[in-house]
Amino acid sequence: MVKVTELRKPFTILTVGLATSDGVFSTLYLFYATPMVFFVNEYLAYWSHLCGYILMICYKASTYFHFIISLNRFLSVFTPIFYNQMFNIKFTKYIVMGIYLLSFGLITLFFQILGCQNYYNAKYLAFQYSGGKICRWYGTYGDFYQVFTLTITSAFLNFSAIWKVAKLRTKSVKNSIELNWLKQSLSQTLFVLIIVCCFTWGPRLLPDKKFTFIFSSILWAAVHCFDGIITLVFNSEIWRKIFSTGSAVIVVSTVRTKTACKVAPIKFKSPH
């Protein structure tokens, strides 16, 4: 997103913020959680509460980013004047920093100060919260109900915005890009909603160890993995940038220039 868009739009800044939290989560899951599970490493399992602490910060930030991205698209469609005043480049960067600080503060409060732990349970091959009233309260209200409420609200905002754009029935480039961004936001939101329901109620309905591993471990990582996949699906510029070969040129002007390069450049349409 940084290479293709140069962060010229609030939506791309928020998407980069989401990608950062997803990237840290996925990297830590790959190099810490995965060896811990497959090699039954007791040393890694002993310190798993630290890994779980960082994973929770990324997970919380990702949840907030999904909601803010949906709100961003909704305001862009329904209140463009207010949107331009609120979501300027500088303020959007403040929002990103605010999400990281809020996530860090909340998770640190519960999982460092108040004594809760998100640790790896070898019996179920999954991370789980430690016991205690505070941990149970957080698991119910600070985790599930909060994520569920934000996700349902995000889905409503996305459906409303898509309905508004479709109602305009314009075929301009700007409208097409806006619709793709809305589809990206809606797809990510619906995927999160489905996964949250699965790893919340799945182990209760199917208590077998294998299903618990799938619902709690694999699907939790899948939430963050598919954010990237969905972003690639609805951002053709990024897809072409990643898989292009030879010389590549981003077309940003209608002025023609001469080039002495022997390799014919591959031209991409600017998203702006």
C-alpha cells in the first residue's frame, strides 16, 4: 500500500495501520506459536503468556481498525463535506496512533496489571485466558461482546454505504474505486464476524480436541491472514505491483515523456 499509493488517502493510511497489526500478529504466530505447537516446546509454552499478550494487542488493534475503516467509508459516502474535514491525512495518522495506544493500554491493564494471562494450553492446543473473575469478565464483555458489537455495526455501515453508491449508478473511475474499497471493508468485516462466532461457540458445540485446535488456533490466525488476501483481491494496483516483471511505471499524469529504456514499461492506471 505504501509503495503503490504513497499514503495519499485516509483509507490507505488506515489499511496500512491494519496491515501492521496483522503483520506483527502473523509473524509472531509463525515463528513462536507454530514451533511451540508442532514441536511441543516446553520452554516456549512456559513463556507463552508473553506471546499471548502481544497477540492480544494486535488482535484488539485489528478489531478497532476494521470498525474505523467501515466508519471511514460510511462518512465518505453519506457526509462527504464532514468526511473531508475529519479524515484529513494528519488527523487520520493521529487516529492510527490512537488505536495502537488504546489497544496497548487496555491489554496491558488486563493482562499485565490486573493479573490475567492469555497462555498456551497444551491440552487443547490453543491459547486461552487464565481463570478468575476479572479474566472471565474480560473474555465475555471486553472481548466477545465488544468485538461482536463493533463487527455488527461495521457490517451495517458497509451495507448502507454500498447501497448508497449502487443507488447513484455512476460508472466513473472514482465511483468504481469507492465501490471496491467498500467491498474490501465489507468482506473483511463479514469474515471477522463469521470467525469470531466460530472460535467463540465452536469449541462449545464440538468439544473434541481437534476441533478446538481448528476453532481456536487456526481460525484466530486466519482472521489476520485473510485481511491481506481480501485487500489484494479488491486492490488490483497492489496485485499488479507485486507480481509485475521488468520495468514498471505508475501513470500519474497525462503528459507524455520520452524514455531511452529498451524494455517496454508496464503502465498501470493510477487509483487517483
